[in-house]
Amino acid sequence: MCIPGGRHWPLAVTREVIGWTKVDEIQPQNGEYTLYEASAAYKDENKRQAIKVKTPFSPTEYLAIEYRKKGERYKFDTFDQTALADGIIVYRVNPTYKDEGNLRGNDYIYVYRTMIQVLQHQQVKLEMHR
């Protein structure tokens, strides 16, 4: 499932829509959640690479949190070969706009640029594993 030609590995929610993966939904609460790199999660269905967190601010939207591990170039058992570094991506998803994407000023997926924007009211401790 490597993306050839230097393209970025799709977001977990996008991979879920096309049937490549399943992203578990959790209730918003303080806690510890362990996320693994995509290749480990694909090998073991008990390992999660991403989670969805329902937000109390909207009945339709949720936050997606996923771990990305920089893969090795030309090594086809790693998925994120073009990632610049290891890290966490947090983005808001509004399934209402899934069919039109981010057209017409509506955000289907909005990637947050800093963790401060997202986790003002929740503390989340994430462990990253290979």
C-alpha cells in the first residue's frame, strides 16, 4: 500500500472512506491513547494509527488524531516515505461535506497548524510506537 512517485500517504480518514482502514471513535475524555505507525497498524488490527474524537461543539464534526512515522525512501514496507519527520496530525472532519470536499468555503477536512488550537480544553497523552 505504498504510494509510489513521491506522493504523501493519505490521511487516515481518507483511507477509511476508500476502505483501506478503520479509525476507531472514542468519547472526549482525558486519558492515554497509544498510536502506532501505519505499517504496524496494518500488520496488527489491535494497533491504532489514528483515532476519532467526538467534539462537544458540533453534532456532526469530530477531531482525527493520527501518528505519522517518516518512512525510508525506496523501502516498500514503510508507508509514509515522503514525510519530513515523525509526528502527530490533528484535523477536524465534518462528514456533512464529504462529497464536495473543501469546496465553496466549507471544510470537510481542516488540518490544525498547532496543538494549542485543538486541545485547549482536553489533555491528551499520546505514546508513539514503531
